[in-house]
Amino acid sequence: MSGDGPCSVACAARGGVIADPVFSHHLHAARRGRGRGAAEEVAANPRHLGSTQIGVLAVLHTWGQSLMHHPHLHCVVGGGGLSQDSSRWIASKDYYFLPVKVLSRVFRNKFRRLLEEAFGHGELGFYGKLVPLAEPAAFRHFLDAATNREWVVYAKRPFREPACVLKYLARYTHRVAISNRRLVSYRDGHVTFRYKDYARQSAQRVMTLTASEFIRRFLMHVLPDRFMRIRHYGFLANRYRRQKLETCRRLLGCDAPAQPQHDNIEQAEGEAVGHADETETTIRCPLCKTGRMRIVDTFTRLTRRCRWPDNPQPSEIPYQDSS
């Protein structure tokens, strides 16, 4: 992956074995652990990028197409990062960001270490068929079996421009486990919905579940109270994002985004109503039937390609996104 500025590339990452009930149920306990993320650690290595400050936006998804547990992260990463003293922008190589095999192993080892710490502090609970794993020896054996295989990190090719990054983000930031358009019917206490079967070249199929089983699967993806599903790291961290982004723009020679002309939405709406009149630029509000809507701008649907054409394929492990 590569790019000329912050938030110009995207990647999706997931642990290939964390769909197991232990990893799924205690994902939030591991993510509370301290320490730099896998991408930050690999990027800080001079052999790969040499930047100690990269920007990462991570979105957690916990479901697959059939609503079963499938925890994975969708991440958007800047195409480079700041030097340690924030005096230089260190750009990644063309069409390449970080080695995915190194990322997958660092991510796997960090995830295991955080689970071990949570287990040692008594933060993990084991119920039902998982009760035997409450024994230290059994839990250690389980972790050995889970981490002695390759995990998966998939790096997408860089997007062409920021608008394409926003288009990518719009698909993942505020989704729920299933959308209304996938629901087919509810009849005789059974729910029927569509899903993609990735084992058969993403073929569209239909699944029918009892209402109670459908609700059970859906509620599995309701996260704990106060759990942050969207997180920001590096120069995108909330604490100093404004200052760091100003530094990035200055080093990259980018203009700052246009500031809104109004301090609040109410002021803008008030002025719009005050200046609206019976002209071709006003439309009656379809909701209240009395107010007038004023056209402030028009735009056409984005038809440009969001991929760079004829790019060399980056080294990656095959991955199917089942969210």
C-alpha cells in the first residue's frame, strides 16, 4: 500500500482464528491492553518504513454474512508517517506500505500476549462449553493451538483520491449486523434473509432461521456498554489530531479544508429560510409541506475509478470480506 498523504490508503485486517468463541467473547478485553499496535511497531522499523507516527482509523466488525461470530478489523492507514521529531513526512513506497506477513505475525503475537495478560488478571470469564479453559494449563494449550498457525492480514491496493477513501469508510463505519434489504420474509415464526456464500464464489443464497435463533445471532453483535467500536491511533488520535494533521499538511504542501461559514447549523438554516423565495431555486419541503428548500449546490454521482490502473499487485494473503 502507498500514498502521498494521510488517509490516502486503506487496508482491512483480521486475525484468521479469532472467530473461535474464546477470542470472540473476549475481544474487547484484549483490545483494552496497552502497547503500540502491530502496524505502528512494524512501521517504526527502519527496514520497512522508519516512521514512528503513522495514522490509523480502525473499525471493528464482529459478524459474517450468516450473522455468526466473525470478528475482524477494517483499518484505513495513511500512506506514510511523521518522523520522530515531526520534522519530516516519510512516504511509503509506491503501491506498497508494509509487509503483510510481518504484520500478521506481529498482530498475532500481540493479541496472544494481551489475552494472556487478561487471563492472568482474571478479566476473562468462561461459560458453557468453555468452562474447562478456565484452567491455566488448558488455556495455554488452547492459545498454543490457535497461534501456531498463520493469521491473516489483507492489504488493499491504494485508493486514487480522498473521495474514494470516504466511499470505502461509508460502507463500514456505522453498519449493523444485517441491513433491511437482505431480509426476505417473516412467516410462521421463521425469518428468511439473503447472504453471500464465499465458499462458492460469493453466490447469493437464502437462509431461514427461527425467530429466536435469528434474534440470538443478531444480539451476539451488540457490543458491551461504552465499548468504542471506532478507534483512532497515531497522528489521528483524538488528543492531538488537530495539531498533527496541521503538521502533515504543512510538510506535504496541502491546503487546509475549507471552514464552514456558520458557527452552527441553526444559523445556516435560518439564513436559508430567510433568503428563500418563490423562485426556481426553491422547492417545497416534502415532509412538512410548508417550508421551502433552497438549492445551494448540485453534483453528479462519482464515476471515477477508485483504483490506480495497471498497478503491480502488492504481496498479500488471499482474503474474503464476509461483513
